[in-house]
Amino acid sequence: MATYGLLGKNISYSFSKGYFTRKFEVEKSNDTYENFDIDSIEELPKILNATEKLKGFNVTIPYKESIIPFLDKLDSEAQKIGAVNTVKVTKSGELVGYNTDHFGFAKSLEPYIPFEQKTALILGTGGASKAIKYVLDAFQFEYCIVSRDKSSETITYQEINQDIIENHCVIINCTPLGTFPKVEAFPQIPYHLLTKQHLLYDLIYNPPQTEFLKRGFAAGAKVCNGLAMLEHQASKSWAIWKS
């Protein structure tokens, strides 16, 4: 019997616990999957000490970057991305960080290939967006990053105009805006400028149809939530834990 889990903050809504619990039931396994809901990453050592037979865990918002100093090693791809969403606990007790978000995102994009243009807007600059950038670089996309705060690498939401919308086919929400229970929230972009040439991709999966996706669909755009990405990354996480 082994223990696995999800590390995050306010994660009662999470898909992962249900996904792995069902998986263990189907496989008639005694393994368990727990939610480690903490207010600060500083609480991680306490979780590690209190959890028997911990073999690995996933990491979600807001700890994908702040967990890195607590790890003993980083997989090469996680190091390049600069964010971790999967941790394996080795037999010797070392914590090794991986990123399976990029794998999940790449697999979930496959049904939409080829794209009219390889251009994208990335909404948000957190740990999740780093895996998205990694995939878009690999797919040779040109992309623009949108943030609330202006920087040399980003534009603000107020700067998104018709020209920017017309020249960016894929728009990816990497922010938590619209996540249950605050389902009324959404990124402030000019939805009325969207067309059937656009794909709106939301990393959020709860609710299945966020306000971001509803507004995109109403404008004629193709829409996709983050469930397929999550399923693919969870499967990859499991392969890492069992390797």
C-alpha cells in the first residue's frame, strides 16, 4: 500500500483525488490519494513527516514554482520550464520534481492541429503558463503573454485590440479566473472580436464551461477546457511514480 496526493491551496474542487481513487478501485489496489490542502508551502515538511508510505504527489496552484527549493532534484524538462507539477519520492527519500503539464497540454492540442496560424495569446504568467510556453516553443508558435502588469515581456489586458485578436488564433487562459466556486470571473479580453478561426483554451476544468469559454463560444470560436490536459498529465504522473 502506498500513498499519493495533491498539494495545493483550496483544492476541494480538484479532479485528481477522484481520478486516482477510481483508478485504484478499478485496479483493486490498496493505494490511496489524498488532498494536501495547505495555506503556505512552508507547511510541506510537516506533510512529508506526517504521511506514511508517500510515494509521490501532484502540485497545483499556487505552489508549482515555490516548491522547487524544497526538492532534491529536478528533471531536465522541469528545470527548463521552471515549474513542477509532479513529485516522486524515491526509495531513499529524495524528492524529484517533474513537469507533466506540458505533456498533457501538447496531447490535448492534437485534435485541433493543423492551426490556421501558429499564433497564440497566453493569459497569465504563473507556473501553469510556463509549461504552455514550453509547448508552444516546441510547436514553433509565435505568442504574446498578457498580464495585469506591464513588463518587457508582457502586454496588459487593456492593450488587447482588434489587431492583436486577429493575429492570435489560440487564446489560452492560464489564470485561475473562473474556477469554482468563483465561476462568474473571467479574463477581460474583447470577446466580440473573436471569430470561428479562434480556439479558446481554458486550463480550468471545473466548471466544464467557464465564463471565458461561454463568451468565446457565443462569438463563434472553438473552445476547449482543461480536462483532457489533466487526464493526460495524470497518466504521465502515474508512469513516473511507478517507474
